[in-house]
Amino acid sequence: MTATFESKEDKVIASGVDDEPPVGNLRSLLGWQRHALYWACVGFTAFALYNLNYLGLETWAYRTIHVAGGLVIGFALMAAWSVEAPPAKGALARLQAVPLVVAVAAALYALFCVAYAYVHRDLFGAGAPPAWLFGPVQIAGAEVPLFGLALTVATGLGVLSSWLFPGRSYRVSWPDAVLLICSLVVGGYFVFYFLYPDPMLRGSFRMRAGTQFAEPASYWAALSSIILILELTRRVAGLALVVIAGIFIAYSFLGPFLPGILRHDGYTPSRFFTKMFTDIGVLSAPIAVSSTYIILFIAFAAFLQASKVGDYFVNFAFAAAGRARGGPAKVAVFASGLMGMINGTSAGNVVATGSLTIPLMKKVGYRPQTAGAVEAAASTGGQIMPPIMGAGAFIMAEITQIPYTELIVAAAIPAVLYFLSVFFMVDLEAVKMGMRGLSQSELPNLRRMMRQVYLFIPVIILIVALFMGYSVIRAGTYSMAAAMVVSWLSPNKMGPRAVVDALNLAARMAIQLIAVCACAGIIVGVIGLTGVGLKFSSMLLGLAEQNMLMALVFAMLISMLLGMGMPTTAAYAVAASVVAPGLTRILMPHFADLANGPEIAMLVAHFFVFYFAVISAITPPVALAAYAGAAIAGSDPLRTAVTSFKLGLAAYIVPFMFVYSPSILMEGETYRIVLAFISASIGIYLLSAAVQGWFMGRMNMLLRAALLVGAILMIKGGYETDAAGIAIAVAVGLVQYRIGRREVVPAE
């Protein structure tokens, strides 16, 4: 994407979000497949919005449809986003005939069984389906679970064949078609029982799941669903989350053979896999949030993109800050933070907005590694910025039962401090390297942008509606409608076709998050079933008895380790299950003197875990957001990751403030909150100066170390520490004034 403007009269910068994002280019498919997939995406999003606002389908059934629909669309999109590979030839090509015939026949038989069950239900009312349909069938004197075996064989062969026999990028390959059918069968099977008219039959799966009485067909369907979820997650999010999920699944069966606190009684496959397809596992909090808030706000983001309101956010930032020194970097901080807040994935936002901001940062003098790192740090910060927080706030509200509005109020000051830190970092880098901003001729006209300030209305409506007491779903729906309405006041008016395109785009953008949330649900389910979370809590409590700070550092390391290589929502969901319960128990005595001590302890614990799960995206050695920025900037990935770590350093310190100064989370008297914010803001500036080595000129290592101590004292808060921090800053400033080191660092 170029960084040029369309004309001198209409200087509009593209948002960096391509019309075809990296989650599948439908145009690469041919003929009816492209049209079928397009309308499937439209239908998926439209059904979700209709259900959230009007239909109110039974909870488990809707979540199952959400997961199954995501699997169907995801496997269909594989041909659209996969890289063209040479087709199998010779003996290898002939070998695929056997798995093709077996897999297709098995998948079609399983599909026939589910379809017949619905036909039988509609013809005979509440009568149970015939026993042979989902039960064992007599074959050669033996009872064979034909439906379950057919489904699982088709799923297994589909996965293996997709690895061995790559398809063409212009059509859905036969292995992916088999996986698509299996996804339909799994969803159809479970929805059949969740929505069955007969109350006894409708509750049979719920009552028997996870027990020795679980039906064989339910076991095979649940096993197939886990395989499908893991395979789609591997394709859209890489191996990291799949490997972690695989370790947890193996732990469920290996528990009796493990020593010490890791030991547990173990589970049979039937009990384990049927339990996994309940609201303890796949259908638990991550998918509950994905099927409601995430799909809603992804649709909101798609409407912002289709109406070009998202473009306006970036244009406005360039018009306002583009002329400042290091202007493109400051624009990246603002625009990437804003868009990252909505789209729910740090690395994805780096790719989207970084394709514009990174080249412009390099143009004004930023080193490639710094340009990539700034974009990564800003996009990651979007995940902690209210009111949407990349969907993290919704998962937190679901887990803690703390009202959503309270969470976003608590998140405000920490998020501002983080972005202040990144802003100060890029500003000091610009000063140190003698950078300039972009010229007026290279920027949109600010007056023109101000005349279109009404395009901020959708975001304003969202915030106002939330604080007026509207539900998140209703507020998000109103904001989506507002994005369409305000587009009618601009040249980019949304008509019926644009609305349909936005619905299609939303489904495609949602696939990755649906897959990772379902996969995270598996991990959360294992943690709950095996009790490993409680054991970890006991270990944290033991550490806390020795040293509180040591326990916090250990919780920080585990949260970052669990989050590495994972999207934000999955990272937080897993870390919250493992770390947050123990951390909450540790903090209970710490806040016992406060009126609402237990709630504050839970709030602090979850924010602590959330922050470190989020910033794992810029933490070496597995810093996905930084690596995405490095790919665009053409810089060394590890050096970019280290630079992004430095830029986001405040995020590694601020969570400890939650524990020692809860005023930063808006807890306590107003004057304490104001003082804590002012003190922390000064500390953040001093921290940025120490990291960049520039405070009234270049600093030597001794002065940088002294200023770092002063920064930490200021950030910690308290009259004595604030006074000491200010004294150190003044002393360093006086020394710098005497030395007068102001030489500019040459750009590399």
C-alpha cells in the first residue's frame, strides 16, 4: 500500500486495512464456491446479530452454532488464504484415491444420519430418533457405533489428507470439503439435542456429559469437534496454542502417572471429551464472549471500515500530529491504539495499520527496527484501551462478574499511562535523532478533517450508551447503525451492497478469534477438570508467605509464558484460569481493610494477569506483534522485539502499581486518584527518558540508572517516594544542564 494521497484537494490516507484482509481473499475462489462462501459469511454474521438482539436462542445451541459455523467457514476459506502449492503427482496422487473415497463416504453417511434425525423429528414430533441412527449397529454379530466411527474416521482422514495432498488456491480441496461436512455434522448433532422438543431427550447430553453414562455417539462427536478445532486453530493461529492445548489434553490422561501436585485421578476418553463439549470446555467463557461481544464488535469494526469511518480516524491523526517531530510515529500510537482496541488482535492490527505507518516512520528517519517496534507497541496497547479493550474486558466481566462499566473505568488510567509512555518514547527518539515531521503538502487538511468530526459519532454513541446503562450488545448495535448513518453524510455512503459486504467481512475477520477462543476453552476446561488451577493457587500462596513481591513476579512470568504466541483473548482466558484465582487469594488480606476489599482483590488480580497476557505479544523471544512489525519494516525480528519491549516497558511496571497503589484503578478518594495519576505520569516520562538516554541532552549510563530509580519511585506513588523521585530528577537535570550534551544521534 502506498503512502500517497489521492489528490491535493482531497488528501485522504488509506487506513492500511486492505479490502481483502489476510483472513481470506474470496476473489481467489472460482465460480459458485466464491458466491456460496460469500453468502455463508453474510448469513453467519446476520444470524449472530439477529440472535443477539431479537431471537435469543438457547445458550448452548447458539454457542454450538457459533463454533460450528466458524469451523465451516474457516475450512472453506482455507483455499482462499493458502499459498498455492504444487499438486501431488504420480504415485502420491494415486494414493489419495483411497482416503478420498473412504473419507467422503464416511462424511456423507454421518451427514445423512443428522439430516434424517431432523426430518424424523419434524415428521414425528417429539418422538426419539430410531436407535440405529446414533446408536450401535449390528454388523457381523458385533455392535458397531457406525455414526460415531464414520464421523471420526472422516475427520481424521480429512486432517491427514489436507497435510499430504495440498489443494489449489482457486477451489476448496476435497480434504477441506470433508472437514467442512464434518463440522456441519458435529454442529447439527449437538444442536439437535439442545433444541429437541422432548425435555427428557433435550437434557440427556447435559446430564450424561462427563460421566460413565455418556452416549457413544456423543463421545465420537465431541472427539471430532476437538480435532476440528485444533486443526483450524493450527491453520489460522499457528502451532503455539495447539501445542499448549495438546499438552493440557495429554495431562488429563497422564495425571495418575505424574508426581506431586501434578497428580490427579485421570479421565477416560468418553468422560473427558463429552465434558469438553459443555460450558466447562469448548462452550465456556471464551466462546460465550466470542459468540456475543467479539462477533458484535468485529461487525462494528467491519462497518467502520466499509463506511470509511476507520480511514477517517487515521486521517485525523495524521492531520493533527503529522507535522510534529516524528509525526508518523505519534500517529501510529494514536491510530493503531484506536483500531487495535476494536479488532482484538495485536499482530493483526500491526499488519493492518502498519502497512501505512511503518513506511512513513522510516521516511522521516526512524530506524526500521524502531518503526516496526512502535507499531507493535501501539497495536498491543489497543488491547488494554477502554471501552472495548480488544474484547478482553468482556471476558473479564464474564469471569469476575464485575460490571463491564466498572472494568472500563478502572482500565482508563493504566491505558493512558501506557500510551503516554510510548508517546514519550517516540518523541524522545525523534529529539535524539533530529527528526522532522511530514510537510503540510504530504498531509490531509486539518480544517477539512475538523469539518468531518461527526464521523467520531459511532464511538461516542458506544461510550455514552454504555454509561447510560444500555447493555453492551444494544450499545454496540446502536454504534454499528450510527456508522452506517454517518456515512450518508460523507462521500462514502453505505448502501445495501456495502452493508452486505460489511457482514461478509465481519465473518471472515472473526474466524481466527472463534478458533482460538474454542481452543482456549479446551485448556480452561482441562484446568477446571483436573484442579491444576487450585494447585497452582496453593503454590502461589506458599510463595506469598515468604515474599509477596516474589509471588507477583512469578505470577507475571507464568502469565507471559502462557500468553506467548497466542491472541489476546485466548492468552487472558488461559492465564485467568491458572493464575488469577491464586493471586486473588493472595491479595485478599492485602485489601482486607477496605470496604470492598474482596472485589478490589479480584479486580487487581485479573488486571494484573490481563496486562501481562497482553504484553506477551511484544515480549521476546516469542513476540508475535513485534515480528509482524519487523516483516513490514524489513528489520531484524529479534532486534525489533527487543525495541518493542523497551517501548512498552511501562506495561511491565504499571501492573505492580495495581497492587501497591489501587488508586490507579480508580479505587479510593478522588484526590488520591488524581495525585496517583500525576505522580505516575511524571514517573512515566522519567522512565522514557532513562530508556531513551535523553533528558535535556544525552545521558551517560550512570545518569540513566539514577533517573530510572527516580522514575520507579514516582510510579510507585506516596509522598515520600514522590519527593525522592523528584529530587533525583532535579539532580539529574542540573547535572545535564552543566554538561550540556545535546548532540544528535545519526540515523542508521
